[in-house]
Amino acid sequence: MAYLSLFLIAVAVGLFAGNTPMIVLGAFTFIAGFWVMLRSVNKEDFE
């Protein structure tokens, strides 16, 4: 789960730096990546 790792890293960096936009960016990246992963796994269901 590469996206989960990126999300956790972004949250950790965001908390350490006190940077809320970094946390939001990490969450958005995780959600977008998870959605793309679902699309690629269940592609036949969306066509």
C-alpha cells in the first residue's frame, strides 16, 4: 500500500511541522490513490 505509506508520512510531517495544508494534501493524495486503485481493480464493473 504505497498510498497508505505516503498518507502516513504526510500526516507525520504535517504534525511535526504544524502544517495543516500538508495533512490535507496527504489525505487528498490517499483518497485519490485509493479511488484509482479501486478503478483499476474493478475496471470491468465501471464499464
